[in-house]
Amino acid sequence: MKHKLLMMSLIGIFAIGGLVSCDNDDSIDIGILQLVSATPLNKVAELFESTIENSEFAKTHKINFTLRNPEADEATMSTMATNLVSNSDMVLGIATSASQSLKKASKSLDKNIPVLFSAVTDPVDANLVTSTTSANGTNVSGVSDMGDPKKSMELIDTHFSSTLTSKKVAFIYNSGESNSIQQVSLAKAKMNDLGWSVVDKSVAMETEIETTLNNLGSDVKMLYYPTDNMCAKYKASIAKVAKEKNLFVCCGDSSLVSTGGALFSLGVDYSSLGVQVGEMALKILSGENKIEDTVVGFASKLPLVVNPSLAASWGVTLPESLVAAADEVVEVVSE
């Protein structure tokens, strides 16, 4: 899809430092930089595009999307970020590193187009913005995927404390992903308060996942992982060991429950996250909002999703109380 934006004298739509438009080629070009191929991030990209494509704005404007995925290679990502910023009127970074690369490219090229982000847990800690409660006055804003891991821990305590023989919960996550470290830290503190023992099983690379989980003691039957890109991409490795060891698995991304990565989740709906950032983009493109006045948004949908059929295939049974409380019950054994 392509779009034409008229000159300032005709429509007066501004982004920081200039118009949301491409020189004279009668189109709006939106670049997307996605950190890695993983179900949650894929959904953000897909729903971001479809939200814009299916909007009233798109009926009268033409838009081009360019998606780039460096598969977490830093050097490739930097080059892709530079190219996208150079050739786009607006860019979206999906995940922290991708968003940081786009911001850096925008600054180094002195091209103040709107830089949006999504699937970033703490945009302040990531130095993308200085505040999540007020407008930042810059060309960067977006939607955070910060859910509430403490509520997930309360959910586990409510439905499993009387059914498991041992109140122990293991946490697997990427030790190099700051967003994951933050979420797990909050979750651990909550479980300690609730009287559970915590077992840290952080990994530095995907090849360590199976070995690390195989080393879990037989008394550990509950496993949690946050909104972690490595865990999401290699959820099959987690599921393999979980099935062999009859583990209950909860995760921070609700979409993974229907794709074989976890049995239940009170977590972020990444499809909704894509819609949210798409709607934010539309308000900027249409001139309703300016990027510099756009306050960071947060995930608005945190559904409880459960998968009893997958649990049965792993040799465990989800508590009836948990299934009854669910917003969505899926009955999918594999992708």
C-alpha cells in the first residue's frame, strides 16, 4: 500500500522536525524492524500492519510496509535500522534492541521521523524515553508489553498451593535480556512473600534450555517463563522437557498457550499489542496526535488462557478452579 501526504501549507500535519511524508513519491513508507522470528513478535508485526491497512485512513491513502528481521544479529540490525530510517516516514521497532537501533539511527542520521516501539518491557530503562506517564517531547513513543508477573504468581499460589506436593517454582529465562531479568525479579519476590521456594534456571543461549531444565529436581513441578524472546522462539525445547517431566508451565505471553509453549498464562496478548501500536501510528499519521505529544501506552489486555488438552498430553491435569476462572479455554495439543 502507498500513501501521499500533501505539503504543510495544505494539511499542516507535523511530526518532530517535519512532515510525516516521503519526499515526492506519493507514498508513506513505514519501516518495521523485528528483533527475531518468534510467535509474539510476529503477531505484533502482523496486527500492526493489518490495523493500519483496514483503517479508514487507508481507504484514502496509500502505504508501503517494509519489514526487516536480523534474527538478533547486532551488526545486521544496525545496518537494517539505518536503511529503514533512511527510507521511511515512520518506523516501528519490535522488541528492545530493535527499538534502540532505530532510535540510534534516527539520531545519527538527524532524521526525526516518528520512531514507535512495541514489545518493550521497560522503555525508560532501555533509554528509549524518559517517562511513561507523560509526553517525552521527542520523536520516540510506543506501547510497552509490561504485564504483571506478580499477578501470575498469585494465580499459581491460588490454584496450585494445595495441589502440588512441593511449593517450589522454577524460572527459566534469558540471562542477557534485561526485560526478562526485571520480570523474574518481581516474580521471585512475590513467590517468596507467598511462601514458595524459587529455583533460578537462567540460560545464556538456546542450546542450554533442555540441559538446564533436565537438571530440575523431581520435587519441582511448576515452571514459569516471562515475556522472553529466546524462550518464545524455543518454546518447543521447553515443552519437550515439560512433557517428559510432567511439569505445569505458566508463561507471560498468552499466545503461547495455543501454540504448545505453556499450559496457562495470565499474560500479554501480543495481537492486541500490535493493534494498540497500530492505532497509535494512525493517530500520528492522520495528524490527530503528534509523536512528541504521544504518551507511552501499556498492554491493555491480560487474559487468562488455559489449555487442558495440552496439559493432558503432558500427563498433568489443570485444576478445575483454574479452568473455570479462564477468559479463554483452548483445546490445542500442538501447533
